Amino acid sequence: MGDYLSTLKFRYRVIFWNLGALFQWFSLLVLFPMIFVLFYPEELPNTLPFVEAAIVSVILGYSFKWISGIGKEKASTVLIQEGVVIVLFSWIGVILVSALPFIFAGILNFTQAVFEATSGWTTTGLTVVNVTKVSKLMLVWRSVMQYVGGAGFAIIMVGSIIGPGGFGLYSAEGRTDNILPNIKNSAKMIMVMYLTYAVAGTLGYIAVGMPPFDAFNHSLTALATGGFSTRAGSIGEYNSVPIEFVTIILMFTGTTGFGVHYTLWKRNFKAFLKNGEPWLMLSTVSIATFIIMEKGIYGVFHSQFHAFRESIFQTVSALTGTGFSTVDFTIPAWQHFATGMFILTILMILGGMMDSTSGGLKQFRLYIVLRLIIDALIRFTLPKNTVRRIVVWKGDKEKIVDESTIREIVLVFALYFATYITGVVILTLYGFKLQNAMFEFASALSGVGLSCGITQPNLYPGALWTLTIGMFLGRLEFLVVIYAISKLFRDISLFLSRR
């Protein structure tokens, strides 16, 4: 028992060291918006909230490292058990520190600031900030939160801080896209792809007429499938077909798993075509767009072209979990368009691809469920003792669907819908219509950001916290939170029983 307790104490020192390293690094990220003072000198007075928040982050970082009492060489190997704890407290701590600039600037109160930071880091996009009344630095900060949150802390820490020993942290955040044999190289490759797409997206937006500042911000949030915008009317405020086209491309890019991207980077087109997720997603978008077009042509839309333009954009935004919009869902026409609202709600629940920046149930899991259904029908026609395997492609690798995969899918689906039903019931208890409660909480839980008007600065604090918790649980896909809390309770019980 003594040896086990000694080992356990050491593993918690590893946890504290890695949390300290994260917060030290994070202080630099908090200061990133200040770079834009070079282009907008009038923004200099708005830098103080970020300096103050960075100081808090540095203090936390050095405090955690001091508590750990060990160096990087001893803390660089992270096992899955402590990985889940690091992930949980990293997300909680970073969200709280990220809320500080909003509080220090006097823009939001604590509940609103935590909601906004959670929406940013979970790449949701629901907002209580009036973007017409905040500084450019604050707009950049919202975009940066979503961009980095889309990649995840595991990518940052494994690629830049920990190294190959961080496999446990990488796995704990729910990542399976080890596209290269070495975990650190995989993380670095993902960062290269992500940065390349961001630059290309910014240039693409500028080429179709979007102002450079807006182009930078929208490129980050579109790739992160986050949906924060510098305009009150989101993408719809530009009323530009070319801008909407670039946005759709970026939304699809962001929702595509990094493993699938890697097949294209390697020019392994055969492997790309064998992946089921892209085909399922394109089919879903096509069917949903057609239904919304046909059902809304005589009420919401005024022409076939208008119907196609609005339907495909909202459909892609909902399914990819981005949350950009070109329509106002609070107007009577959309509030009475039950079919359209219901389909968009379903799309938000389904979500984008696995190992991408989007949320929801994920296309990979849905694809496996479809394969299981087809396999069950085929088995019905075959001899009783026939042995069959279900093999699917994930990136450039084949994956056998085994019992553990099926159990994970069932567990995630069960936890998702249990949380979803609970959140919808809570919102209806606050007096919101069932249709709107289903739409809004699906948007929060799947990290989408489309709103039918429930999310407002003056929303009941209890409702804001309900949406906040939904965003948090949806981003970490429930299991990380459950495993981390279980480990903490088990370890605390062990220490107490020892004493």
C-alpha cells in the first residue's frame, strides 16, 4: 500500500507540473490580441485587461509547478489516468482565466464571462457580447479562443510542451487521429495543417471582398467551426454569395477529421474515397437542403435561388457545428417554420466528423451504426454460423469494428441524449417553448452556436449555466469528465482511508 501511495503522489505531481506548464504557455496566448495594437494604435488603452489576465495565468503556472516539486524530465510522461484529470482541470482553469478580460474590462459579469469563454473554447459560438460595442482586441480574443479550442489542449501540449510522452493526455481528450507513428509528430502535423488552412482562409476572404480584420477573425472561427463573428448579423450581414461560398468551404474543412485531411496531404486519394464520413456528410447535407428548400419555398423563401442559397448555408452551418447564419431565426417566418427548425435541430445533434473541430454525435459513429444495421440485415440472409467482420476506414487506416467500439458508441449516445433531455426540460421550466428549447440546447450541447433568441445577455443566470454546462460536457464528450471525477473520488477515498 505504501509503494502504491508513493506512486500516486508522484502521479499527482505530474498533474500539477503539466497544469503549471499549460498556464505558463497560456499567458502568452492571452497577450496575443495585443499584437493588433501595431495596426490599430487607438486600441492601446484596451490592453490592460489582457495584461492583468496574463499575470494571473503566470502566477497559476509557477504556483502549480512549485507545488509539483519536479522537473520536465520527470513529468513529461503522462498516462491516461492522469491525462483525464489534466484535461478536465485544464479546460476549467483556462475557461476561468479566459473570462477575466471580459470581467476586467467591465463588459460582462462573472456568469456571462464564463458563458462567453466556455462558448469560445468549446467552439460553440453562442454569445452574450454586443460585438458592435467592444474593442477590436476583444473580438480577436473571442476568435483566438475558438481557433485554439478547436485544436484542443492535447495538440498544443503534446506538440509544443510535453512531447511523445504525452500519449495519455492526447488520448484523454478523445483524440484518435495519430496520423503519424510518433504522437508528437502527429500533433505537429495537425498544427501545420490547421495554420495553413487559417492563412488560406484569410486570403480567400480578402479575395472576395471581406475587410482584412474581419477576414482574419472569420477564417479562425470558421475553421474552428466556432461561429463567433465580428458582425452582429454574422455572415448574413455581408449579403455576399462569394463570401458565403468561401465560408461553406471553410466550414467543411473544419469539420473534416484531421486523419481524412492527411490522406489528401499525402495524395492518398484511394484512402480518402474509402472513408465513409465524407460521403455520409455530403448525403445528409444534400437531403436536408432539399427538404428545407421545398418546405420553405412558399413561406420563408421568395425564390428558388434564395431557397437554395439560404438552405444550404444553414444546413452546412448546423451539421458542421459552426453556427454562422445568414438568416434571423427569431423572426416569425422561421419561428413558424417547424420543419426547418426541426431538421436543423437534428443536424446539430448529428454533428460533424470525428477528430475534427466540430461536435455532436459525430459522423464516424453514425456511419458505424449504419454499417451495423446493414450487416444485421445481411446476416439474416446468411447461414447461422457465418463469420463476418465490419471494417471501416479512418483516415489512411482500416479499423475493425469490435465490441469496445460499439460499447463506446452506445455509451456516448446514451449520455448525450440523457444530457440533452435534461437541458431541454430545464429551459422549458424557464418558460421557453419546447421547439426553441430543443433548438437552443442542441446548439449548446453540440457546440454549434445557432440561436433562436434564447441566448441573451439578460437571460436567467440558471439558464445561462445550463447552457454553459451543456457546452462543456458536449465538447469533452462526457466520458473525460466522468473518468476524471471517478479517479479523483477514488484517490481521495484511498488517501482518507490510509490516514
